[in-house]
Amino acid sequence: MENNIIEIFIGILMLFAGIKAVTSKKMLDSILYLSLLSMVAVVGFVIMKAPDVAITEAVIGSGLVTAVFLLTYSVVKKSGDIA
């Protein structure tokens, strides 16, 4: 019973982060919400007893992709194309 409540909470949090990532007006906010979405997915994978998938999501989804997005954001911001 406790596990179902946690899974529902994780799902709602993922849904919230995904919607906020898509609807945010600022690009940096979208990047941060996508990072939050990936981290919550890691927690979900651990709860579902899939540690190998969780580690992969943590390294690639939360770490590498967020770093690439932030690097791209900083380069684009320096060129003056976005606010």
C-alpha cells in the first residue's frame, strides 16, 4: 500500500515537471524542469527495482543531457539570440 502511494506521488511529480518544462517561458527554467523530471524518473526506477536503468538514467538523462543543455544555453545566450 505504501509503495502504491509513493508511485502515484512520483508519477504526479513527473507529470508536473514535464508540463512545466514544456510551458515555461524561460529556457533555463525548462532545462531545470527537465533535469528534475530525469531525477524523479531515477527515483521511480529504483522503486520499481530496476537499478541498472536508474543508474543509466542518472548518468545520461540527469547528468550528461542537462550538462549539454546548459552548455548550449550559455553559448546561445552569449551570442545574444535569446533573452
